[in-house]
Amino acid sequence: MTDRMEQVEIAGGKAPVIEPGFTFGTVTDKISSIVLTRPTSTGWFVGFGVAFLVTMMLLFALGYLFVKGTGIWGINIPIGWGFAIVNFVWWIGIGHAGTLISAILLLLRQSWRNSINRFAEAMTLFAVACAGIFPLVHTGRPWLAYWLFPYPNTMQYWPQFRSPLLWDVFAVSTYFTISLLFWFIGLIPDLATLRDRSENPWAQRIYGLLAMGWRGSARHWHRYESAYLLLAGLATPLVLSVHTVVSFDFAIAIVPGWHTTIFPPYFVAGAIYSGFAMVLMLAIPIRKLYGLEGFITDRHLQNSAKVMLATGWIVAYGYGIEAFMGWYGGDRYDAFTLWNRLHGPYAPVYFALLICNIGIPQTLWIRKLRTSPLGLFLVSTVILVGMWLERFVIVVMSLHRDFLTSSWGMYYPTRWDWMTYLGTIGMFLAAMFLFVRILPMISIFEMRTLLPEAEVKAE
Amino acid sequence: MKTTPIYGIMAEFDSATALVEAARKTHDAGYRKIDAYSPFPVEELAEAIGFHTNRVALVTLIGAIIGGLSGYLMQYWMAAVDYPVNVAGRPDHSWPSFIVITFELTILFGGISAVLGMLALNGLPMPYHPVFNVPRFAMATKDRFFLIVFSTDPKYKPAEVRQFLESLQPRSISEVPS
């Protein structure tokens, strides 16, 4: 019913979820033609080429890392975590928006999500893949990373289940698996559409293989809808748990600045905050380049901006409580952490974080900015930078000056740190380029359900 | 005479409303081995062809329970029975530490069961199916709606079924070779 209500709202002045005038046929053609018939543009080749080269830089940086070891990075005692963990937390947080859009908004019957869930889920997968690289290579001997899993072995040992780092292994691998399943079952009906629309025999075979013989039977749809809803119901607590578990990596430790109970909610809100920023940074150019303004309308941009505004304030509350507890808690080390953030050597990073995450996003209160794609794109960029700085503040600034002044130190990233970080951005973009080229980036069958004629009229 | 066995007779409709109405009438006319095909999920359709409950939720529940139990028992056995390590004097069976992985494995097993259960109950993957022999059926994944009466239906008589389907005013009718 809500879907239809939103159609009516068009007259009421709100931007529509889908532009009027589309039919089942035109929705199908419009989305599937991007994959099947539209010639690949020069822009795509250039964009993919650049992203691919940056990915090669990542492989180079990792290859050198495997030869030399983590000594090529800026990490050392006392800052043993450095960029690897900063980037891990940043990437995995970005992934959260995809699951929020696909699962939580599905359960809340927010049908506007139907046009952005597919590529947001793809974004989740690629972001989690980028995130996964970091703890893996940070182990120092990534070829032994399988030791983290409980498998019967000749060393006759089992992993230490009381360690949050092991919880993280389970949380992140479960998150990746469930996200992949969710994305894949969402794709099955659309793969069947591509199978039937495609004229290239190889494309027919490949899409046909992946569609697994989907034929849209009423019985199949019935079970499909059950499975989809159940998966959404399972993914909802999962997505809230993943960044909670990531925050346990910090909060369970006694390091000042980490040992705090605000971390789980504040990490989850920050994750969704940065995730929506990434969704907008991808959606705005994609809808422009592929002429999809009819599907990803100003309504989607506005709603995403509102989510960012709300989660941004939860994050701001987190910063406030951290500072308040530093002052009110009476623990001298916590108090020093606060002082060190404001006056220490990394203070500019802390102030930049406050400006990026609390200051500039307040412009989203202005309606005009929420409807301006360029403005939203810029604010999203600022938020992504801000959230990265936040993780830098948490990881580096807490570690570099803890209890003993004799063990204080400074952390300076090396060129290998930067190459690895920028390399994962290249890998992420290369994967996105491939995704928009070979798979329908908007869920075709869910878009059909948004049309007025999808409603079964009573006799 | 014809020798190819017939899988069923299929009628094509233009809208979800027409299909649901036709499916209801067919079911009311006493045909039980029928199916309907649509390019997107139509809530009323499963009911119209007399398909009310599915077991996906049960499969998911069983999977989730197995996941949770195996997650907890695995940790208990490994940390308290087979390889107890004294960490700062904490009990070997320190259950609060085991909650996170128990939770994650509950979700993991539940999710995998939901997907595999759905596919298995649907009989997928099945790359070949007789309905694909009808050329117009390619439109079922775009904007057309189909209803089929299978030849295994006890009331199935080719001429009668065809006549009945024609009375529903479909866009076209085709025989589905097996």
C-alpha cells in the first residue's frame, strides 16, 4: 500500500520515488540496456583503466610488504596499529550503509530504497573486501591467517575465544557471507531478465547459469519473498553487531580513549554516517552518467542527506560524551587523552575531524543543499574524510601517549602506507566500474513493484 | 497423430490483475495442478493458485538453532574441555565471552539455510524447464503474465482446458511440449 501512497504524493510536492510514465517494459529496458546494448563509453574505459592502475599499485605495495614485512610501514611500538586498522575500520563502516538500505529499510517498508539497494549492496561487498585486506596483511604473516579459524591441526591448539580480535574474524566473515547471499538472491530474478533479453549467446549462457533457471513461478516467488524477508531480519541485527564487535577490539582494551562503553553505538552510527556519504558519492555521478534520474530521484538524495544528518548528530554526541567523560570521570589518563587531543601534536587532526564531521555537515539543514547534487557530493566527500580522521584519532592518538611517558611515540605513515590505502580505493572503484557494466545496478523486479499497475485491483 | 507429450497448456495475460483473476477462476473451476508466472512478486497470486504455506521459515529456524548451538558448544568444548588456557584467572567456561561468536554463527547458519532452503524447495538450480520451450515465455521476465494448467491435473482434458482458458480472455494460448 505504501508504494502506491508514494505515487500519490507526487502531487503533494514531494519528489517522487520513481518518475511517472514508466511501464514494466520501459523500466526493464532502461536498466537492462545499460548492461546489454549500450556501447561501453570511452569514459568507462578511462575510469576503469585508472582504477585498475591504482589497483596494480596496491598489489605492488602488498607484494613488497610480503617480501620485507610490516617494517616498511610507519608502525612501531607504541603505535602498532597504524593505517592498517584505521583503514579497516573506515572501509567496514562504509559497507554498513548497504546493509542498512537493503535490510533495515526493507523491514521498515521504505520502498524508496528499491532503486538504490542493489548498488549499495555491491558497495558493501567491495568495501568489506577492501576492509578484509588490512587485518589480513597486518598479521604480518598473512599466509598463516587461517590459524585464526578453529580447525583441527597438528599443533593441537584452538583459537582463543575470549579475544575480541577473534570475535572480529567471525563477525566480519559472517557479514561478508550474508551480504553476498543477500545481494545474490536479490539478483536472481534480474539475471533471468538479462538471460531472456540478451542476444549474445555467451551472455545468455552466463546469465542463464547464474539465474539458475528462475522462471517467476508464483510458488517460487512466495518462497523467495519469505527467504528475502528472513534474510533481512537476520541481516539487521548482524549489521548492528559488526561494528559493535569492531568497537570491542578497542573498548575491551584498557588503553585510555578506548576503554569506554559509548563505543558500540557510536561506531555503528559513524559507520552508517560514512556509508551514506559513500552511497551519495557513487549515486550522484552514476545517475548523471547513465541518465537514471528517473529512478534515483532527488527524493533519494534528500532522504540520504537526512540519514547523514541524524547519524552525524549521534556521532557528535559520541564525541561530546568522550570529552565529558574525560573531564568528569576523574581518571587522570582519560583526562590526559582529552588534553592531548586538544593540545597534543595531533591536535590539528582532531580539530579537522570536528570540522569535517560536525561543522560542515550542518549545511545539510539547508533544503537547497539537500536538493543540489553537487553540494551533496562535496559534503559527502568531507564526511568520508572526517570519518577517516576519526579512526585515525581513535587508533593513533590513543596509542601514542598512554600510561608511561617513557613509552610515548609518534606515528608517521610511510609511502607504503599511503600506497596501500589509496590502492584499496582503486580496487573498490575498479570493482564498482565492473559491476555497473556487467550487472543491473538497479533492481529491475523491485522497480516494477513500485509502478501503479503492479497493484492487483479488486474485482 | 501427435507423439510429443504435452506438459501443459499456457495462457498469457497483460496485467497482474488479469492473471490473479484468471488464476482464481481456474482454481475455482477445480484445476489443482496449475502454476502462474509473473515478472515480480504478486502477493495475491500464490493464494489464488492454492499455495498457502511454505517451509522456508522452518528451515531457517532449524538452521539458526543448529548454528547457535554448534557455535556455543564448539567454544565450550575447545576453551573449557580440550584446550583450557588460564587467562588472568578467568574461568575456563567464561560464557559471556562466547556470546558474540554464538550470535554470529546463529545468523550465518540461519542465513545460509534461508537461501539454500529457498533454492532447494524451489527445485533450483534447474536450467532447463519445459515452459522455456514456449518462445513467448521470455516475456515472463519483462512484462507478461502466464498461467499454466499441467497435463498431470486429474481434470486435464486438452480440449476442455483450452476452451476454459479461452473463456478467461487471455492474450494468447500455447501448448507447452514436454
